[in-house]
Amino acid sequence: MIDLEDIPAKPPILIAGPTASGKSTLALTIATRMGGRIINADALQVFSNWRLLTARPDADELSRAPHSLYGHVPGDADYSVGHWLREVEAELAKDGPRPIIVGGTNLYFQALTEGLVDIPPIPQAIRTQGDAIRRTAGHAALLEALDAADPQTASRIDRQNPRRVQRAWEVLRSTGRGLTAWQADTPPPLLPLAHTIPLVAEADRAWLNTRINQRFDMMMECGALEEARVNLATWDPAHPSSKAIGAPELIAFLKGDLSLESATALAKRSSRRYAKRQQTWIRARMGGWRRVRMPRALRIE
């Protein structure tokens, strides 16, 4: 556990944590007290078409400290960890206050501090083929092909995760080389963990779940449903931006497939489940990060 007063003055700061835990408030507090520029590490806050549902900083927050990589990607664009890493590299090369990199996408932090292998883009034809196989035969069919052709990767990936299985199948199909072999060639990290101050916003589960529910209610009061209505005409569940928590549920309401009460309840449940997955990742892979107890650190109630 660490207190804000104990944070050294110079190294870059990384702030991870589950959704609604107060990461952005923590980053802004550090930036305003000690100086710093805030860089986004949330895969959904990069998109321009969802501001409320992704909890992007508002105008007041943006005015209080420099912010980068927020809302700069069109909602219909592809965006990956590779895109983000290249943009972060450019941000870190700039002069100015020290970087405070904050977000809920733990894979981004892993790529930043451990390195990311440069796998060639997957051709659309192969992605379409993988989608078709998964849709008609299930990801078990892709897994069977992996077991036969690339058992090393098949034994290491999350075999219950259809997207992870399809990704491994696509890499093998498009490059002729297994994902594990590609990962063995991972280059040095852009920002090794030892050269940073890595912080995790840690929160009690009951407090966090209450915050999640209250935050979604506040999003709705501030116009989240209208934001979804604006996105309805161009809605495509295949777009990465469509993974914004609450977006599928509100779109379903606008299409007449759910009541607003059901859509709200399901969106809150999705957010709570996402927070739980984030906490599982943090416990398993972020043992070297220092914990900041929330809400005590900022007196968030």
C-alpha cells in the first residue's frame, strides 16, 4: 500500500484498476498536486462516438491537466493494442510534465511494460473465415485445428475464450507460424515496469459494485440514452467501439428488444462482471504493482 505523499517526483506513473474504482480521479489528483500529463490506456475511451458510456474526462477535467489519446479515433475504425503502443511511444517522446498513464485495459499495460510482438495484420478474408467457422461450428472447431497444427499455442491460450482461440487460429492461418512462436520474439518493452511507479486502485467489492450502479444511473441522467440514439444509425456490433459497456443494452432498448429497466439492469451487470475480470487479472499478473486503497486515498464517497 502507498500514500500519495510517498510517490517520488520523477518516474512515469502507471495507474490500473477496475472500472469505477477512481483511477481517473487519482490520476487527475496526482497531476494537479505534483504535475503531470495524463495519457489514456483505456481501449474504449479512445473512440470519439462514446463519451458518457466510456466515462471519458469531461471539459472541466480536461482543463485541469493535459490529456492525450482520448476520443481521437472514429467509432467505425479498428484500433488495437499495437495502435495504442505506437501512439504512446510518440507521447513518451514529447517534452513536458511526467506521463501519468491511466486506464482499465490491462493488456495495454502488459504490452507497454513487457513488450509486444509485431504480428502482421490478419487479412480480412481469413478473419471472415474464422468468424464463419466460430458461428457455425463453435470455437471448438478452431481449437481442434490448433491442437493438430500448433499444440504449443493450443496448450497455452485460454481454451474457453472464443476470441483468444480464434485469434491464435487466425495468426497460424495467415502467417504459417504459431502465436507462441511469434511471442517468443517479443522485443524489449517500451517502458519497463522497473522504470515506472506502477499503481493499482484497489477497492472493496461491495463499495465498487455500489459505485458501478450509481455511475451508470448518473450516465443515464447526463444523456447516455441520447448518446446511444446518436449511434443507432451506424451501430455495428463488429466495431471495437461497440464493446462500450452499456452500449449493446441501450441499443437493444432503442430497437425495441429490451425494456429500459432490463437494459439498465443488464448494463450494470455487465459492468460489474467486467470489474471482476479486471480484478482477477490484477491479482494474477500485477503482483509487483503498488496498491492505492480506494476510496481512502482520495476520500471518495
